[in-house]
Amino acid sequence: MDTERWFEAEGLVKKWPMASVELSLAMAKGEAIALLGPSGCGKSTVLRMIAGLERPDAGTLRLGGRDIGGLSPSRRGVGLVFQDHALFPHLSVEDNIGYGLRCRGRSRVESRRIAGEWLERVSMASFGKRRIDGLSGGERQRVALVRTLAVEPDLVLFDEPLSALDTALRVRLREELRSRQRELGYTAIYVTHDQAEAEALSDRVVRMDVSPS
């Protein structure tokens, strides 16, 4: 398997009546890139096409040597960290992290054990029983990250993960996200409209713009 082309999007196209988005890129395993561009240029649409939440009009997607373009989202090996974290307020931290594991057939005991291991990796070992509404913005961001990583995706997508936070917290958390990505070695694509954030989070920045259809 060619780890220098761990992920490939070739000729990916989505068209609307007045605009379109087109993208081709290849990523090495463990690399982080940022898709940078103004609102409306199709950055989030690209993530949704990679994740299988939106069908492209053309193009191929390959991940870890597999053609994933025709697979359902659950079979692609792609994890998505949402802008608002999308955590379940009625569940504890450990059960939020274990949710995806339970959906894949793991027992509650095993899911909580794995959640505990991930919480220890991000310096939150004592947080397992806490409720989401008692966490800070930064703590919620880390829980959302490890919930995605716990199911061991081949590629992790981040859709404006820090945009809802104040400036000081955004700066601190983008440094933490970059540190975690290097430490844990996952392959990542970030979407952002902030150039400083794009450069801080990634090995490489891919610039996008609005294209008339």
C-alpha cells in the first residue's frame, strides 16, 4: 500500500445552478491539510462528499487502497468532527465516547474501557463520569475528538472545529489539536476560513475559491 497516497480525491465535482466545486488532492498517511477559503466556496461540501453524506457529480475517492466512493458513510473509515461538537447532553463523557463503539457491536463495559484509555491520552482521565453540560468549550472539543478517534478511522475530517470559540481559546486549542494530531498520528483534513488557523493546524494548505458553474 502506498502510504504517500493514503487518501486521494481525483476530479471530485459538485455542481449547483450558479456555482460548482472541484477538487483533486492526494495525502500521505499521517499528514494534515487545511482547506482554506471564503464562505460559500464549497469547503464543507467537500468534507460531506468525502464522508459520504453528499453524492458528488463526478470523481473518485480512495482511502487506504480502497475505492470508497460507493460505500455508505459507516463503511468508509472516515470520522467527522462537527463545528458544534454534536455531543449528547444526556450521556456522560465516557458514554459519549463509547457511543460509536456500541454502534459497532462493542459491549458497554468494553466501550467504557476504551473511552477511559482515550481520555487518559488527552489528559482527561478523571472526566469519564462527568456530564457534557459541566465541561468547558475546550474540554468538549477534546471529547468530540476522542469520540471520533476511538473508532479508529483512517481519515478524520474537521468542519470549522474552533469557529464557535472566543479568540484566546481558539489559539490555545488549535495548538492543542496540532499537537494531538502529531502525537496520535491520524490523517486529518481541516476546513477553515482563517489563514493563521489553517497554517497552524496543517502540514499543507489547499486554497479554495468560489467557482461559477
